[in-house]
Amino acid sequence: MNKDFKIKSIVVLMLVLVVISAGTGVYAIKLKERYTVATNNNYNEAFTNLVNYMNNVENTLAKAMITKSSEHSAETMTKIWRDANLASVYLARIPFNSEGLSQTEKFLNQVSDYSYSLSRKTINKQELTDEDFNNIQTLYNYSIEVQNTLNQLSEELFDGTISWDDLQINNNLQFAQTVDNISIFSHIDQNLNEFEGLIYDGAYSNHVSKPEKKGLTGNDIDEEEAKAKVNGFFKDEIIENIYTNGFLENADIPSYDFLVKIKDKNHKINISVSKKGGHIVQTSTDREVHEEKISQDEANEIGKKYLLEKGYGNMKETYYIKRNNIVTINYAFDDSGIIIYPDLINVKVALDNGEILGIEAAGYMNSHTRREYPNKRITIEEAKEGLNKKLNIKSERLSVIPTEWKTEILCYEFIGEIENKEFLVYINVETGKEEDILIILDTPGGKLTM
């Protein structure tokens, strides 16, 4: 009896140990899987930040090629120095070594050091020389090479052709063949080795919020008065119902929010009405658009006509972007030929039938007012003297641009091209100072600025 009991006890103990061992194994596997996921997420984040900061370096180098004022050069070169340093930080977190990435790190260090030396030079009010601009252009050309390579590697990583595990064991044959096939690292190595000889010595929509809302005129209204404004806004359509979503007290423009159901339409429309004055701040329609029948020029005119009907006259289309067969167009106020960028309204137009799917007028509400312009101005020819001589000017006009200090400046706006890139350059009409440079991005989805 005791013998049988002992045998049974041993069997039970062995079974318990097997279960514990199996459980421990499963737990260890799951723990390893969690660790792998967390590690890969960290690598992905580092690589994404590397690509983003490298993109910043490329675009800011492009701006640096054409800036002429020492003040703006100082700002531009300081930004390049900062972004190149941050790109290096994230590059160091990438979990593998290669000659190509070593060259990339070396390149970023050179960009950082050289831009820092130029920033010190321009802060001391020294003009950049032709040699400086030539070196900046060389840096820019190589930055394109690096960015293209990183973009290619990004595609390989995120479509699964290469994994982070592969990159960490880069001495195996399969990895070596994969890298050789896409020619990414050797391409960097070959091009950046030529850079050894560099020697060195040492569109305004983000500026909408303002404390004083100049475009908000009139007295405060209550919710019922706001609902009456909604009825008036949709006067040409039959409203089936208006649902109240409450008061947005902490919004940039405190407003009443409603959901509107139009008769014979499946989709609903969200609309916000400002407490002060009862102005329409924004509308948004949740409709999918499955085809594109309307041209960009037609959409521009549809949006402009719509704004005029809603009380916004003299609006001029500037830039736009298309997504999912919907185009969002930026309209700025046209004050007798002067484009007022702070007075901005965005309009979303469906490209299947021209229906207006939304407007956003916060910029206009913040800034629109009657303006007085300086009488004493330099001539446009004098303004051109402040431009880089390599800039091929395509158009010119007067415009008002916002500043980071919530003020405005009247400028001559020049659209020009250099090295197959389009730029907007703004010269102060009173001082002749170069106030800002933007890159025009002609993307598949439309024209944007950076």
C-alpha cells in the first residue's frame, strides 16, 4: 500500500513538474515575443524619426541655398545643425552596423559641424560667400542621396523584405545578398566618399490663433440663436433635424456644436457656430467620394462662389491638396491685389459632383480686419536686389504674411525656381529684409508649402 502510494505520488509530482515546465516554457516564449515586439517598435520609432529629421535637413538645406540675409541664414543654419544632430541620435539607435550607415553618420556630422560654423558666421553679421553657397549645394545634393536611400530601406523594412532580425545579423549570406540586391549601403558609401574634400572653419496656416479675434464681430449669442444661425446657413436645403452637441468652451473660438440631418441625404453635417457674433467657424460632412469628375480649376471656382454666397467676398485660391477624391483648397483674402495670408479659409470640395463637404474659417475669424499699409516702401526692383541671383523669378506680388510673434508684415512675394525646386521668398516692403522662404511642394495630391 505504501509502495503504491509512493509510486502514485512520484507520478503526480512528475506530472506537476511537466505542467510547470510547459507553463514556464509558454510564458518564456510569450515574454520573448513581447520583448521582440517592444524592441522592434523602438527600432521602428528610431528609424521613422531618423527619416523625418533627415527630410528636415534636406528641405532646410534647399532653403539655405537661396537665402541672402545674414539674419535668415543664421536661423536656417541653426535649424540644420539641430536637425542633423537629432538625426545622428536616432541613427545611433539603429541596431546594425554597415559601411554605408557609417558614412551616413559621418555625413550628418559634417552637415552639423559646417552648418554650426555658418550659423556663427551669420550671427556675427558676416555674409556667406560663393564658396559657402557652393558647399551648401554640395551638402544638399548628398542629402538627397541619403534621403532616397533611407526611403528605399524604409520600404524594404515595412513591406517585410528585410526585418530588424536580418539587419542585426548582417554577416549572414542571405542578408548580404539582399543588401547587395537593393544596393543601398554601397550607394551611400560610393557617393559620400567623394565628399571628403569639404573644409570648414569652425503656408502660414499654423499661425491662426490670436488673443484678439479681429474677425469675430457682434454680440454674444445663446444656443437657440446659434441654432437659428444654422437654419439660415442651410437656407437652400430642407433640414430634417438639428441635434445639439453642446458648447465648446475651451476651443480657440468658443462655439456651439450641432449635427445636422438634411432631408433626402444619408450623411450628416457637423457645424460649429461662434458664441460671439454667431459666425460659422467650421462645417464637416461625413460622405465618401468614389470618383473624380471635376477639374481643379472647376473646384476652385465652386469654392470661391460658395464663399461669396456665405458672405466671404474677395477670396483668392492659393494652395490645395487632394485626398480620396476630395480637394481641400486654401483661400486667402484678396485686398485689392494684396494677398492676406492670415485671413485664411479652407474649403473641401467633392470632386464627383462639386458638393461642398466642409469649410474651416478659424484663420479668417482670428485675423480679418481692415488694414492700413505703409506708404513708404522700397520698389519691387529694389526688393529683387535682396534675392539670390540664381533664383529664376516666375511671378511677383504683394502679400501680408504672419509672424511667429502674432504680428503681420507686408512683403513682396516672389515665386521662383532654383535646382528644379520652387520657392516663395518674402522681402519686407519697408526694410528690404528677407522675412521668410518657403518651398513649394508639387505633390501628386496638390501644391503645398513647407
